[in-house]
Amino acid sequence: MEPTSIILFGATGDLAKRKIYPALYNLYIEQKLPETFSLIGLGRREWSDEFFQAQVEKSLNEFSRRKPDPERVKSFVQAFRYNVLNISHKEDYIQLLKLVEQREAELGIPSNRLFYLSVGPEFFEPIAENIQSSGLGSTEGWKRLVIEKPFGHDLQSARDLNHKLSEAFTEEEIYRIDHYLGKPMVQRLETLHQSNPIMKALWNNRYISNVQITANETVGVEERASYYDHVGAVRDMFQNHMLQLLMMMAIQLPYNSTTEKVGQKKKHIMESIEPLQKQNVGASVIRGQYAEGFIQGKAVSAYAAEPGVAENTMNDTFIAAKLQIDDFFWRGVPFYIRTGKRMKEKSTRIVIEFKEPSGQSNAAKSNGSKPNLLVIEMSPDQSMTLQLNASDPQNKGEFKPVHIDLAPDREDLAEAYENLIRDALQGDPTFFAHWDEVELSWAWVQPILEAFEENLLPLHLYPAGSYGPVESDEMLAAEGHHWWFDEPSEQFAEDALAAPLAVNSNL
Ligand code: BG6
């Protein structure tokens, strides 16, 4: 890996503390960082280098997956410097350039610069522009821009943002983080169907009945109401993480595919998803908002009563949708996606349900046969399991599911941010969201945004601690399916408040 300067905007922020410093430290321990590197942290607060280094150390003690070793931490933070920067002050960037060059000279490293924007999206444009105009971006080595989501608020704003960024960075230099693409099981999914002819042969509508992608969270809106109330589940999770999971699941990759190939295939998937019409969004999209309820026995308030949430809010904290990919491989296979806050449990998973053999299915069912499943758990557990039927000789030959572990060696898995930061440093854009994908995702989601905006479909309230509105279950039931692994609802029915739940009366 080439020696590099990492220039981190938002160095005093939460993401840096929780994810970026621990990821860098773990890469450092595994010798996956350049041997010589400089990190310059930027923020508005007046911090000294020493104070900054102490804060980094503190964040490692709190958030690193590996217990930090004091000696190694000391040498790790040696590379860290801090600089006060006001994002809109052009002269601060000139000052920054001097510091970057000074560190490059001290360390004897070439001007390879990775600009990491761990800041709110409203700052992406001015920062990129100032990097360009100050000369920070005029390097003899390479330069890269790493940015966090959200990339735009809708199709038009995403296009505008991309246009602006492209005045300072080429598409090849822009690394848009979608941390779901860094999750180890998502990365293994790519290898699973590339390298196994058996899987490859099954990866289509001949054998697959339906695909379910779930990202349920128990947390509510936390302290992020001012952001979340303008965004909702559709922008916060669905347009990016969920559609990226769908692309990664559905692509058919030849062995040893290049990054370009992966990009082309993902683009093809997005282009093949049947578009929605604004007036008909309600036929395949369910939106919900959590009402009061219980999470693990603890009473929690309704979304509408959370501090910072607008009165009469119609914001979605849950969305479920059915998507159809109209291509040779997937025609006729429903992809069900759902994500929500304040759900019964934290679980991020993909379930691929295989078709049952025709003809003998009733007889087999009465003998205990279950559909074959491939289950990819991403959080809180990480696993990839194939469920097959075997006959149980101890039980009159009845069927019994057997589970094949397709992802052993799960000890010490790297965190998503480790994978992504390493890739960005290496210049490997495979697991980043490319502009084509981002644009196509916004384009697909746009009718949903408009239908929500214009209240063209009901906002269903669901009790906190449930699996979302019953309408989401009904959407699958109408096609003879059900969400896999949801626990029966008796428990939450007992917990739930007596107040009847209705469709939001603001409609
Ligand atoms: C973020 C969203 O992108 O992903 C959050 O903004 C959400 O609202 C988070 O909680 C979920 O990530 P994970 O990795 O915990 O599933």
C-alpha cells in the first residue's frame, strides 16, 4: 500500500469516534495500513495535537473490537495531527495545504491524498470545491474522496450534488460509502455465487421462490429526529442499504469478475427492476410509523411523541416493498424488502427460499419437509446457512432440516469500516456505491417519495416491539409466502398497550 495522507473532515464527530478510528487502529494492528501514513483531523473545535491524540485513544478504548494495546496505540497516534478548519473559510484550506505538505515532507511521502468527508451532506459541495480551489487536490500522486451517505435527498438533488463533485473529482476518484457493502457476509455473498457452480446453477427463477431482505432495528430515532423526520426509512435505509443488498444478492457474476463487471451487473439489476407508478405505489409498498409499545419489556414512546419530531408527522419509520426484476434470471421471483425502527429485534438478514419440488410437495410436507433456505445473517449474528431436508431414521424416516454452514471461520471478523477504508486506501472501488447505481436507485424510489409526500397511501401505525404493520405480512400472505423467522406475535400482543392501532388519522 502506498504511503498516504488521510485528511479527515469531521474528526471530532461521532462517526470518526465510533467507527473510523477503531477501524484504522485494527487495520494498523493487522498491518493493513500503509507503512507510513499521516492523518490530519479537521474540525471547528480548538484542539491541540496532543488532545486530539488523547481523544482518538479514548475512542479506541471504548469502541475498538480488539482491546487496544497501550504501546501500539502510542505509536499509532503518532501519525495524527489536528487542524482547526471552518468549512466555508477558503483561507483555512490554504493553511491546511501547508500542513499537509509539511507532513509529507517530514515523513518523506509522496502526495497521495485521501480526503474523508465524515460530515453532514450539506458540506460535501463546499469542501470539494475548496479542495479544488486551494490546490489541495492538485497532487502529483493520487487523490480520492471518500463520502458518507446520504448522497442527495431525491433524484434531482443527487444529480446536482454529483455534478458539483465531478468538477473537483472524477468518478474513479469518488468512493461513496454504503457501510452495508462492507459487511463481511455481503462480501462473502459475492464469492459464494462466483465460485460455486452449484450455487450459480440455483441462482435463478427456476429454483428460487422468493427472496426476503430484512433490516429491522430495535432502536428508535434516538437523538437524530431533526435529520430523520425529513428522511424516513425510505431515504435512510431503503434507497441505499436495502437496494444495495438487493443488487449484491441478484447479480450473476462470472468467475473472477472485475470491478467494472460487478458495476455493470449491478446497474443491469437496477435497470431491470419493474418501475413503480406514483398512483399505484400502494399496491407494492407499505409504509408505517411506530406507535408506543414495548421493546424487550421496556415501555417506549411513539415516534410522534419523540423529542424533535414535528407535530402531526407523517414520516415513515418502516417500509416494506415488493420488487420484481424483469430479466431472464429473475422474472417472476418476488423480492420482499422491509426495514424499520423500533421493531421486535435487531436483525439484518437475507433469506432465499427455494421452490419446493412439484408433484410430491403435499406428501413431503406432511412428512415434515420444509422449503430449502439459504439464510445470510448480517447482524447481530453473522452466518450463512443452507437449510436442506434429510430423513430422520430415528423418527420413522420423517424429514428433519439439516443446516450447512457456508461461512465458517467467523472469529474476529473485520468490521465493515475496516474493509471499506482498506479498499479506499488500496484504490479498490468494488464495494462502494457507484454513481450509476445511486442514480438508478433514486430514480426507482422517486415515485415512492412523491406518493408519500402526497399521502397517496396510508401510513400504518405499528406497536413498537412488533414486526411492523400487519399489512406487511398480508402483502406476502397474498402470494402464499410469509416473512421467515418472525416469532409468533402472542408475546408482543401481551406487551402491547391496549390502545387500538389505526391508520394515521391525519390522512
Ligand atoms: C445507517 C442509518 O445508515 O444505518 C441508521 O442512518 C441505521 O439509521 C444504521 O441505524 C443501521 O446500520 P447497522 O449496520 O447497525 O445495520
